[in-house]
Amino acid sequence: MNRRTFLGLLAAAPVALRLPLPGELEAAAQIERRGELYPLVGPYNYALKKNYRTVYRYLNAVDIGHAQLAEVLLTTRDEERAIHRIEHDTWDMVREMFLDPRKAPRLAPAEETIAPESTKVAWRLNQAFDWTHILHRQIYDILATDFPADRKHKYILEAYAWYRSEPRRAFPPKLKTHDLMEHQWFSQYWREKYPRFNGAIWAYHWYQLRLNEVMLEQNKPARDAAVAEATAEFRAMFEDPNLLPKHMPMAHTIAPRFLAEYPDIALCFDNLHSFHDIYNDILAHPKITDKESAVYNQLDTFLDPVQALETAPMRSLPPGLSREDHRRLNQLSHLEHMAMMVMSSSDEQGAFLRQPAAERVATVERLTPVIERTWPNFEKKHAEMGHAAHQHH
């Protein structure tokens, strides 16, 4: 008998001695499962904490930043007050931890202790976030070991199979359309009102993807050096906020090797990051009063494996971009990044990345009809906001 079966029988035991009363089955079917979720137990558990302590602490700080953000957005009724708390107070708190990792938590925090109200709003989403973050951490642990490559590969596939065993909480392995994150009526409200902390969220996503990429390196000294470089670049974004990403990083540009080797997992992580933006928009937007319903409407679409899939070609950049190239890539505007998503080759993307700003503007204008065909809601959203609104200054 496996763990899930045993726990199910144990939970059912008190009511198994009588038949359910009328309506009880229907009511029970609507109750959200709130059981805890656990990673697989393996010889790699806690390897990241042991071998890359600064990275481990940074990821704990990332978790705090996400949770604190949601709590402030939900509980602070006055928008100006919420903006100040997030753009100044919460920003200062997480920035201090990234500039000095000794101030970051030594243990992974429980979100319910940091964000007790926001975790109640949409428990199914909280479980989906937690479950995918567990997979994130499990893969870092596996990659942080010195096990042979084939053994790591086996463990990663096992961890992902364990993740997929909870389909109601698992983001799908097919990329959802950019339209969902960018071109719904409420989209981009969060980043307009909270631009600096939005940049911090995108920096988190950049760092998480870069760790997936560089920790694939099997040679330990080379892996240690690559992790140190990615960590230093992440820290630099908080030393100089001008280096924060101007669009949401995605696996095809930030982690192309990881995407090639583990496409289902990489696209699952892209979907997770995209949903973080949607969630922030819902929490921040004052016209969305029923936050729970709005979140669940979006979540149902996201967790459906066949609805609203991406149709852009999404060519991957070659692995091994320099630190300078990554800085250049992060500074592309949202609209420039969308143009890169519809380019027909990696060579075209690479040339665009190194073009002067004026030439990139001309390229974006040339590709705008392709963008409009690829994302049907782009044109309407673009017209409503104006071209300048798509540029993250």
C-alpha cells in the first residue's frame, strides 16, 4: 500500500461506519484537499543547501519576496500605501538579503507564516505553486550532487514523474500562450504600478532558470564557477536596479540546454512564471473584487493540458551566451522580446540582440504584423495602452 492510499484510508476511517447523508457527497466533492505535499526522498536531498549555501539562502529570500508581495497586495486596501510598501519597504527588505546573503533565511520558509491571508484566497493555486516549487528545489538538489550524469538524469525523471502524479497541482508541459499573461483586459496592471518590484520578480525567474542551465555542467569546478557567475549577476541586479530584466525571462533564451534536455520541465517552469504575473495582476487590479474566482478561472485554463497553447516558433538562443549578452538580453523591452519570440531562426535572434537600439525599433515595426497574427489579443491591448506602454523604461 502506498503513502497516498494509506493516508486516504486513514482520513476516511471516522466516517466509514455509516452511509453519507443526502448532500454530503456533493459537499465533499467541493471541498478542496489541503493535505501537505512532499518531495521524493533520495540520496540527493539537501545537496543544494550543503554544496551551494548562498544559492540556497537566496532561494529562501525569493520565496519570502513572493509571499510578502501577495500578502501586501491582498491586505492593503489603499493602493498608494500598497505601492509604497512594496516598492520601498518590501524592496528594501529583499534587496538587503541579496546584497548580504547572511541576512537571508537559513531555512526555507513556510508561506503560511509569511502570508497567512493570501494563502487562504485560492488554496488550489497555493498548492500548485508549492508543488512546482518543490520540483524546482528537488532538481537543484539533484544537480548539486557529484553523481554521474546518467544517475542525475534518472533522478530528475523520477522527480518529474512524482510531480505529474498530482495532475490537479501540476503545471502542464506545453507552453501556454503569451496572450494569457500579456493581453487580457487586466494584464500588465501590476507592472505599471509596481515597476521596480516587478523587475525583482523577473530577476528571480532569471536566476532560477540560469541555475537550471549552469548546474547541468558535470565538471564540479566548472559548475561551481558558473553558479558563482550567475549568482554574482543576480546580485548585481539589486546593486544596480537598472540591470533588472525589462521582460519576463523564459527558458528558450535563458536556459536553452536545460530546455533541450528536459523540455517538459522547462516549459512547466515557464508556465509557473507566467502565472505569477497573472496572479499579481489579479491581486493588484482594483476592478477585480472576487479574487478567488478570477484566480481559479485562470488556473483552470492553465492546468488544462490542451487549452490556450503557444503558437509562436520560440527559437532557442545557443547555450553559452556571455554575461554581457545576458545583460543585453535582459534590457530588451517587452515588445522587443515578443519580436524575438516570432523570429524564424536563432541566428536572426542573435543578430537582433546585438543591434543598436534604433535598428531594433525598425525590426520590431517590421515584425509587428507577425506579432498581431500570433497573439490575437495583442492588437487590441496594444491600441488601448499605446506603444510606449509596451516599453519598460
